[in-house]
Amino acid sequence: MRYRTLLYMLAFSGKVLAQSVPDSIPTASVSKVSGEELYKTPAANITNTFYGRLPGIITQQASGEPGYDNANFVIRGIGTYDNNDLAIFVDGFQVNNTYFQYLSAVEIASVKLYKDAAALAAFGMRGANGVLWITTKRGRISKPTVQVQVRNGVQQAENINKPLRSYDYARLYNQAVSNDLYAVNNHQYIYTPKYSATQLDAYKNGTGTDIDWFDEVLKKNAVFRDANITFSGGDTSTRYALIVDYMKNQGLYNVATNSTTSNAQIQRFNLRANLDFSFFKIFEAKVDLGGRIEDRRYPNFNGPSLWNNMAAYPSNIYPVKDETGNWSGTTVYSNNPVASLKGLGWASTHDRTLQANFNLKEKLDFITPGLYLNEAVSFNTWTRNSASKTATYARYYNGVKTTTDVTTDIVASNSAPTNQYDWKQANLSAGYDRTFGPHAVHALVNYFASNYIEDWNGSFNGSGYNTGNNIFHHYTNLGGTVDYTYREKYMLGFGFGYSGSDNYAPGHNHGFYPAISAGWIALTDPLYLKIRASAGKSGNENSLQGRYLFQQYYGTSTAFYTGVTSLNANSAIVPTYIANPDIFAEHSMKYNVGFDMTLFKKLDIIADAYLDKRGGIVTYDQASYAATIGTALMFKNIGKMTNKGLELTMNYHDNWKGLGYRVGGSVLYHKNTIDYQAEIAPVNSFSKTTGRAAGTPMGLIAEGFYQVEDFNADGTLKSGLPVPVFGAVQPGDIKYKDLDNSGFVDQNDVTKIGKPSYPSLYYSFNASLDYKGFDVSILFQGGAGADYNMLNATTQTQAFVSNNNAFPMAKGAWAYYPSEGIDTRATATYPRLTTQANRNNYRNSTFWIKKNNYLRIRNIEVGYTLPEAFLKRAHLSNLRLFMSATNPVTISKLLRDYNFDPETPTGYPGLKSYIGGLSVSFN
């Protein structure tokens, strides 16, 4: 079956696509960072080492959970309202994020970021969102060298937003239940508390139940350790680099890892062998083997559910264990967070990954100088096996069993395969690289073929996504570049990609993506200046709307009714959308101008201005059909979007009396606009999302709180005040602006209420010193121009609703009980408290939108390299001791005012690390 699939891939490539190597394009916009720089940030996941180190890329972390701590990337901002995922290549072949995220930094020689048309056109249908081009370390001509590096330390939560303890919870709960009786009490403020003064005193003096679930479930420190060894060397005929790396990252859960329970953890074993051979003067061969084993273990009750329970379960509901010695629990709060860790068993996964690349190059200088051929193939496989041990526990409250659950012994489940993929790729290239007189020519034509098969447990959901077995991706590209330089001063370039994908209908599945570029170099001591410009087209075939949208798929519906005396709902087969035989990849027209400048060989400046015009974005066409059509609609290539911005990077380096120093920084500013998205026209133009930035939050304009004087004696609003349609309101509820002056506040008053969640300004700056073996470096990174919608953190913001907890922001609630000396009407920063659902207060509005600017110290490292004289006596070539701190300090108004971390406001927190290490080399 696999051989037939490979034959199909080759047959499909009758019109194929190519993968040229943009490293050699002198007019391209490319950023670069070394593996050594990434290694300075100790992180299990390589994506968490990129913050502030690679200009042009915006990095955001969603979770710090070991094994599932992948950061999100976008290049130069948001280019499309569809899929913004970038393409990732390792040693010339594409990989997915599963492969990339657990590469170790010690394996990496460099990471390059390709950003403009000159660099991306040759990637064709997979270049629109930018490309990460990773090159792993190779051997070089030298004596055999061995390098050993060891790191060990602890990780801690950057921030945990804890709820109120029992006293404040109960005190505010009394206000909430009293507010809920406002209408029943004829719109009078009568204090009707649930918790008595005696109970409040018990909570206050510590004799009442007062459990900090976060303290019970979590420990302060988690262990991080990493060790690697590198063997390298070689001669003119054979060179080698062999790298072995081990990493273990434990979680923050306060539970032992044994046969019945488990902390969260990942262990990773990496092995890489890169071999280079030269023979017969015309042949160069490479054999690259990269393998990895990943073992993860977690409590069976883990992830968002556990973190939500820690946040949502009040401190006074019950002790961790009942008076009988059994786990506490009730029907309302059934999942005791501590028992969830210790009484339900554990789950594990075992992943195996292998990438094997084989490359042969023939130098054909005997035909004409500079001519060469190159053939390469790649085999990339990944498999996952899962296993678990399960148990359950009985719940008790005050000595009484509260649920039907019973305590059981732990039972092992079968170990079974759950996921796998197989990815075969081939590159065939012909190149010409020659300088003659004042002329220099570099040309490359490349044929690239890719066959990806994924197999995992699931089912076909009928909406264009194949979430079951055998997901096929057949893709080809014929691409190339031609670059001409005259007198090392004037440069012209042309690149192209001609791509094909089985994602689209036969006969309509190929696209052509050309680009042109030019440059000019001024070289007059002490100035080096290169001015460059590019324009071109690239594509994006990976739509979030699904694959194979040219084919018709069907699903089930319960909207078909039959019956004589009564109606019965029946399942019916309905189309999930109308198939579109003309559907194709979205395209991107990119324009870039920039310059690279060096002054006095000390100051380096790189600046770029760019424009990205997206078209053909796959969009559900709601605008072309009447709402009464009564059927599914069609996906079309009709979306349009514009993204533009500026990049600036500066670095200064010098040496003064043996003191070396370096300072630098980079800044990215971007702005995007949705030009067209087939939006159903709203009643009012200010409610449109078209014409705004992608992800712009929409909602109502809040104008403070309703006050007692806004209501008549019967509880109705006074004449002249617009009436909200979201349910009855009372004093202390949020008041909204009637934008269209209709006399009502409703969905027609929705408008822009803030900025998207991605920062429009992303920046970093760094400094380093070295003197007589001592070195110190620091890296800052920050973002501005983003907003956070606190309603995304429902548990933290909706106090008491649906048996929820209460967080410190609820202390600012509007309240008015003169008999109790409670009056916050003039100072309230939070709406009135309630235990009931409130559609008026907890809806998107400016009230809940908060600025999310931040600045972090991303990394501090201090090191000492032993003197050369000592190293010689010890038969060493290098020995360095170092200590580092990652994310030790965060400056953020969102953090200061509301205790929300700017990147991971909910769930498993982002991590800060304190690590010590050793690096030693000998040959």
C-alpha cells in the first residue's frame, strides 16, 4: 500500500513544485539565530526559546504544562483570518510541529526566518505565512572533539491567580444572595445573609473550613534537568557530528510518581547523527539520522478540568478528607481536586520519532564550472502508544456518602497504539553557481514531492475534516531562483514556485507563484549599505475550514419531523456545505523594501517595511445568499485582507581594554485589516467586523453602573433611559450605550470595544559583557497594543454564578446595604454580585476589556570560562560554569491590577526557571 501511495505521489507530480535554498538569495529578508543562543534559555520545548531572539516572529505561550507547552508563532503579525501557521523545514525537508517542538537546542546550528517574497516564492503554495528553516549541526575538519553539557535546576509558576479564602468568599456571598432578593423585597435593600456572624468569625480566626486548593494540589518547585554529549570531527573525506541529549521536565503537582499516581512529566531522549562524505572529487554525500523518544505521564484527571476546579471550588465547601478519613465530595462539587490527583490513577504516552535524510551531490565542473546536481530523500515517521492505570473513589460529606461512586483498586489498561504519521519527501535539484569577471550568477531549479499519511483513532466528521484513519496529503512543487550580481554592487533576482496539491479538484490543483527582487550595495569605509526590494506571490493551502472542499460531504440532522397527531424528530442526511469545484489556496502578494547597514564595523542596522495583500481566503459565503435559503452554503475564495508593518534591528558591539560589550534590540510593528469576508450586513455599519483588524473584540460600550436613582419605585427604568433587552436589570448592573438611539440596548449596538489579543508592537533588547573569562547577558522582551477580554477567564470573572468561586476583583462589587454600613456605589469597580445567571453583566463589553502590555526579563545568564593555561594542564579545550534565570520578572498592568499573567492568564501557568550548568570540551 505504501509503495502504491509513493507511485501515486510521483504520478501526481506531472506538474511539480520545487524547493530552492533561499540562503543564497542576497536580496531576501531573512532573520537568523544560532542554536547556542537558543540554548541559553533552558526549556523543554524549543518553541519557548524564541522569545525576542528572532526578529520578525511573534511568540506567545499558552501553557507551561510539561509535554504540552508549545508556544504559538506568527510571522510579521496576522496575515489572514484563516490559518496563520508557518511552514517548518529541518535540513531541507518539511516537518510538522510535533517533530519540531522537541528538537533540542544542542542539535541546532541555526534557525533562519524567511519573510519576504524573494525568500518565499520558491515555497509556492506553502510560503504565504513564512518559513522557519532549521539547520542541524554538522561535523567539520578537525581533531575528534567531545563536548559535554549538563543543566539542572528548578521551575516555578510565573503567576497563579488564586480565589478568595473562606471569610471573604462568605462575606461577599451574603451580598450576592441579598441582591438576588431585591425584586422579591419590593426593590428594597434588605440584608438576608446565608452565612451567620458566627460562621464568618470561624472563617476569620481559622477554626472554620478554609482550604487553599492551589496550595493543596501544587508544590512550589518542579525539577528540570538536561544533559547532552556531542562527538564531532573529521577530515577531507569524512566528517561527523553525533549528538545525544536527555531531558526531564517534571510538573508542579504535589503527588508522587509511582505505580498508582503520577506527577505531570516528560522525558525526552534525542539522538542525531549527521555524516558527510566526499569522494572521487565530484561526489558529496550526506546521511542524517535524527531520532527521539518522548515519555509523558500525567494524573488521569488533568489539564483544564483540574485547573478549573481548583479555581472554581470555594475554600469552605469541605476539608480535603472527610471525618471518616475518606475523600470529601458533594454532588455539586464532586471532583475533589486533591483526590483527582491521588485517587484516579494515571495516563501515559510513549512517542517515537525518526527522520532519515539521504543526500547526494554531483559537482559537474568538468562540464562547465559551477554546475551541480543534487538528489535527496527524507523518511519521517512518528508513532504514539498510550497506556494508563485507572481507579475511582467514594465521595463523603459529614460522614455521609454523597454519590454513587465507590472506591476501587487501580487497574491497568491495555497498552495500545493511538497515533502515527508517515512522511516521505524527495528533492531533485540542478544548480549553477559561478563568478566570471564582474558577473556572478546563482541559479537553482528544484523538484520537491511530498506524501504525508496520518493514522489515528477518530471518525470522519463529514465537514471536510478527516479526523479518522488515513489522512492523505499529496503535494508537489517545482521552484527555483536566479540571482545575478554585477561588480558586487548591483543585484537582480527572480524566484518562482509551481505548486500542486490533492486538496483541490483535478485540473484545478496547481498554482504559479513568481517573485522579483533587486538590490544595491554601497561600500565605502567605514560604511557598508545594502538596499533591497522585492515583490511577489506565494500561497497558503492549509485552511482551517477543512480539506477537499471540492467534494460533497453529508452529516446528520434532527430537524426532519414526521407525525400525525404529534411531531417526532428524525435524523436526516443533509449536506454539511455545498461543494465548490473551483476552491483553491489563498494567495499572498508580498512587497518589501529594506536595508542592511554596518558602520565602523561595530553598529549593525537592519530595517524593513512590508505589505502583505491576501486574497482568495477560503470563506463561508454568507453574503451571496438569503438567510431563508434553508440549507448549507458554499466555501469560496473570496476573502481579502491587508497586513503591513515595520521591522528594525540594531546591534552594537565593541571592546574596551579587554572588556567586550554588546547591546542591541529589535522592534516589530504591524497592523492588519479585513478587507472582505462575506459578512452578513449588520443593521448598523459600526457593528461590522469587516474593515477592522482580525480578532478585534466586538461588544457593547459600558457606561458605568445603574444607580438607585435610575429606577422607579416599581423597579422599572426611568423614562429616557434606554432599555436593555438581555433581561431585567437593577441597581449595580452594567449600563450600556444605546449607539443607534433606538431606545433599546441590543445586539444592534455592538461595536469595536478593544484591540486584538496579539500585540501590534513586539520588541526586545539585550546586553552582554565579557571580561577575563567572566560573562553576563540579559534579554528583555515585551509587547504592546493588545487587549485581554477577562470574560475569557469565566471562572475568575463571574463570581458565584453557577456555583462558581469568587476572585479578588469581586471585592470591588457594587453594593448598598445601609443597615450593615455597606455602600460602594461611588467606588465600585465590579457589578453587583449575584448567584444567578446574568445575561446583562457577563457579556462582551468595554467593561471587561483590559490593556495587555507587558515587559519580561526573558533570560539572565552569568558564566565563567576557566583560563587557557589551566585548561591545557587539564587536557581540556573549554570549561565553562554558568547560572541562568528565565522569566524571573514580569511588568504588566494586567498582572498588577487583576493578577492575570499577560500570556497565560488561566490554566497551567507559564514557568520561570533557575538553572545551573556546566559545559566542558576536550579533543
